[in-house]
Amino acid sequence: MTSGGRLAQRVALVTGGGGEIGGAICRRFAAEGAEVAVADLDPAKSEAVARAIAGGGGALALEVDVADEAS
């Protein structure tokens, strides 16, 4: 993550963030300066993406099922 960037001081919540497309979106948002919440059904996948981002920026892995309101 850069110290500035178009998305500095913003937070991005990406559902499906553990997948290939979602992970790429998460990495791009982080590269643009956003803090990223990586939400996915599979916690191992969201953790992997968050770890990759955390090396250069802020990321949080979340286990989320968007079809379940309680989640």
C-alpha cells in the first residue's frame, strides 16, 4: 500500500475477497491506499489474501456468508 493514493483514508469491504477476482480487487484497493476488509465464506482464503496485503498495507480477514443475515 502506498502512503497516499486515490483511496487513502478509505475502507473497502470486498465480498468474495478470497477468490481470484475478489482477491485481485482487494490487492488493487490496497495498492490505491485503502484499508481492506476481505470477506469470504472460506476463512482460509480470506486470511491468505489479507496476509498478502498486510505485507504492504492494512487488511482484515472476515468469514462472511452474505446470504445469511446473521453473518
